[in-house]
Amino acid sequence: MPAAPSPPSSAALRIAIIGGGIAGVNLALGLQARNLPFTLYERASGFREIGAGIGFSPNAERAMGLLNPDVLATFKRVANPNGEDYFRWANGYETDAIFFSLYLGKDGFQGARRSDILEEWARLIPDDKVVFSREVDTIDDNDDGLTIRFKDGTTADADVVIGCDGIRSRIRQLVLPPKDPQSTAPNLAAIPHYSSKFCFRALVPMDAALGALGPDHALKRVMYCGPSAHIVIYPVGNNSVLNVLVVLSDPLPWPDAQKYTARGSRSEALASFADWQPSARKVVNLLPAQMDKWAIFDMYEHPAPSYVRGRVCVAGDAAHAMGPHLGAGGGMGIEDALVLSAVLERAEEVVARGREATSKREVVERALRAYEVVRYERTQKIVRLTREAVDLIQWRDPEVGRDADRFGPAITQMFHYVWDYDVEEMVHEAVRSFEGGKSVE
């Protein structure tokens, strides 16, 4: 069968991005802003984003601006205006009252429909830079580069392959092969694991949401907390719909580890909130009568020991999948994209200049090591904090329990660890590491 299009051979580096979700599209736009040639390969027949709403925190917005000004401008055009610049937590089980509010910054942590923002970002990528319906099978490491072999029999050549192919990443499986070379059993770190949480999610017409909840809740960001469950709501689509996420702790194994979803219903969700307060139950009652429930998988229990193998690496959920409980997953993918764009720009300059004695292989490997140096510790810590955050929210933290006075400082510290991050210095650290300067400890 014919080969898939490859990045132009005249370029110093041929860059292949695998996966067209948030991380992959943002990486493409970061490379595009730096005039670096790339090809993005997506296994679906078009760009698509699973899920309802998504919010991007202040650190993610700063990373967007440094990655490509068009990325940030596009997000702000699509983002829903905040009803107020606070995240509010309500005691959904005992009192129905707001017990803590956290300031988000002016127009901070705005939300959007996932499909809306991905579609708008994807419009910025030229059609000839994207190849759809390509699912990776293997990658061959050759002296003169990498050969990507797709399941349809086509191939493509590259000097670097970046897996942005999500939580069930094929590229992660190739970066982390079986620990025993004689075994076909998967490396546990190469596959995601059930976090003992599942969720119902929906986009509810705003008229229905306003009728049930009133503007003080339907037009603002609220989280209802209680024992072993919580609910998050915020408006998206220019206040045309309410994003609803209902999360339940689940002591039982997920029925099928190969599938994200199982059939569920509003009545099942309502039964879990039978003794909760009216506001929380009104939100749950807005869900469709029949819908899927989604398992929340992450990489907390078996983290990837490395994001890089030679000239292949993973980024975004493929590297450090986490739950939604700190609203950090999408932003971590954008931070990854920013660092990769910066170090590959330097690598391209070094290879094009041709003055160093090192080979193209060595330059690429050095760039990917620099990426891992600045991204590994931060992303792994946020995977852990996300697990700790959901314990706080669901009153399962042994020290905080349902104590509102302790909850506020604890959740604030977690969110601000995500938000208060110098993404510009992160880029400088990565470039210094690539150039042989002091690495991040």
C-alpha cells in the first residue's frame, strides 16, 4: 500500500504528531508558530473531542499565549464569560449552602464546550498538515530516522515522533514495552487504571437549568460536595447550555477495562443522591433519562517511569492521564506542547546549522530529554494532587473530613500549585537543559 505523507524531507527535522486532541492540536500550532514542519496523524476520520465542557486555568492561558498567540485569542473568543470570577463549593448533602469561594482572577478559569474549542483550534492548521484515519501499529528505529507503520499498511518517515494519542495511548505502549522481553504481558505503567470513580456528564439547555436552579447557580461555577460523590456545574456555549458533571466513588471494579463507558440512567444517578439536599438533586434531575456513565481512568497507581524512549515521546494524557477534579488535564497538555515546541525549535536550528559534531539522532534525543526534565515532576505531582483533591471534595480525606474551615486552605493550596506556575521560566529551563546548562532538580 502507498506510504502516508511524511514531513518534507528538505526540513532539518521531520516531526510527526500522533493524535489530534487538545495536546496534539496545540503542539501542531506551537510548531506552526515557529515555522517548523510537521504532520499530524489522527486515527479518527476527523478532529473530535470526547466530553462536554472544559475549563482552562490561568497557567494554561499563559502557556497558550507563549505557544501561539492565535491559540489564546481563539480560546478567549470561544470561552464562556464568567458569571462571577469565583469557584464556589456548596454543602450538597447537609445544608445546601455555599461554604467556600475561591477567586479565579479576572476572567479566570473560563469554560467552553470541548468540541467548540477543538474545532476552532483545528481550523488554524492547514489541511495538508493532517492525515486522518491513521492508527499506529509499530515504529521502527532506523539509522536515518523512524518509520511509523500504521494498521492500514501505510508508512511514514520521521525524525521524531510525539504521541499525543490520549489516555489509551499506543505510543506510550511503544515507549514502555513489556518489562520482560520474553513476555507479551503489558507493562502496568503502559496502560491506564480505573480510579474507582465514574461520572455522568451532560450539556443541559440553559432554559431548563435556569428554571430548576435559578441564575445564582446556573450562570456560575458551583461544586456540590458530599460523602463519596460530588457535582460540578458551569455554563458554556455563551450561556446557552449548562455543563453538568456528576462524579461517584465506586468500590467495585469497572466491568470492562477496555471500555470507557457503560449504560446508565438518570434514575441510577438520582438513587445515589437520594438523601442529598434539594439543589444537588435538582441538578441530577436535569440529566437525560438514558445516558452513558464514564469511567475515570488515570495513571496514579502505575505512573510511567519515563515519557521518552530515544526519538519517541508522549505528551498530554498519553504521558500523565489524570482525573478532572482540579481542571488541570488540558492545561498540562498545553504546557507540554509549549516545552516541546521550544526545544524542537532549538533542535531544528542545531541540525540545520550543521556545526555540531553530534548526529541528528543525538540532537533529537537531547531535546526530548530536556522536555522530560522540566515536565516529569510537575505533571506527576498534579496526577497525585488530583486524587487528593477528589478525596477532599468527597469528604474522604481523613484529616479534613467535612470540616469547611480546613477544606478552604487545603483546596486553595492544590489549585494554586497548578495555577501559580512560571511557564516562561519553564521554557527557559528546558532550553538551558537542551543546551547543556543547569538542569531542573
